[in-house]
Amino acid sequence: MEDYSAFGRTVTIDIRGQVCPASLLVTLRKINEIKDDIQKNGARLEVLTDNRDSVGTISEAAFNMGYDVGTEKRDGGYMMVISAAG
């Protein structure tokens, strides 16, 4: 799902029901797919998951790639927002 705002587009992936390493691989694939848009145009990637271990694994991987990551509990799961560091 994609949404466009004044800050760039927001791409949402729903990986609820998946566990690592599948959830990490899906997220990394999407980050690499839209990385130029994140870095140059202010796009953000929202990741919906219900697996607490995936939150830590994905957050650490994205941070190590140079992205900012925010996490909040939402609807019985978690929403991570991955964006350009700044």
C-alpha cells in the first residue's frame, strides 16, 4: 500500500504472521527497492508485524544500514517506521 504526503510517499508492508528470517528478508527487499526514494525524497517505509522478535531484528538491521527507525505498539502488534537518518 502506498500513500503520498507532503513529506514523500509512505509505503506499507504487512508482515504479520511471519517470523524471522522471513520477515527480515521481506523488509530488507522492500528497503532496497525504495532506498533512493527514502534517501532523496523523504519516503518512509511502514512495517506492520505481530512478532516482537522481528521488531528487534528489523530495527537493528535498518539502523545498521543508516536509517532511522521508530516503533510503536498498534492493533495488537507493532508498527515500525523506517526513514532517512536525519
